[in-house]
Amino acid sequence: MEDSLMQLVSQEHIEISSDVRSGKPRIVGTRIAVEDVAVMHLKLGYSLVEIAGKYDLSQASVYAAMAYYFDHRDEIDRRTVEEDELVEVLKQNYPSRFQEKLRHLRNSYFSFLKSDN
């Protein structure tokens, strides 16, 4: 009989929509993905209370995001690695025009300095 009283509480805080953030699980009503909260907390060192305050989120939703992350850690981490690898491939195949222009300006500047001596 106790089983009939169980609820999935993360459903009130975490949602997945294929048309928002490429279907990543995110905090309901926002574009903040579970992955974003995990990175801010685990890699950047923000407390969950700080994240809630910084993005005007309920503490419950931020804690639910971390609970969801730990329940689905392998899947979320695998997807993050795949996305990072894709970004690296895109950077190599499609260099930034801005970076190319900066590199050209630096080279011109240093060439100017060398010729000035």
C-alpha cells in the first residue's frame, strides 16, 4: 500500500522538451539545463544557494537539478563530452574569422616593431 503513495518529485522541477536546449533536461520554465547547474556547482565551485540566487531560481529546483544530475550522471557526462568533441571539430574545420583577424593584426604589429628597430 505504501507504494501507491510514491511520487516522482523531480517532475515538478525538471523538464525535457525536444525544442528547448536540444532536449537537455532543464529547470522547469527556464533554459537552465541540469548540466549547467552541475558545472557551476561541481567545476566552478558555486554553492547551490548561490546558483539559486544568481539566476532567481527556487532552491528546491536547483537541488532537484543536482539530484537529477546524480541520477543520470553517466548519460549527461557522455553527452557533454560528445558536444565538446563536436565543438573542437567545428573549431578546426571552421576557424573563427575574428581569431584569424586578431592573429593577422598581431603579426602585423610585431612585424612593424621588428622593422622599427
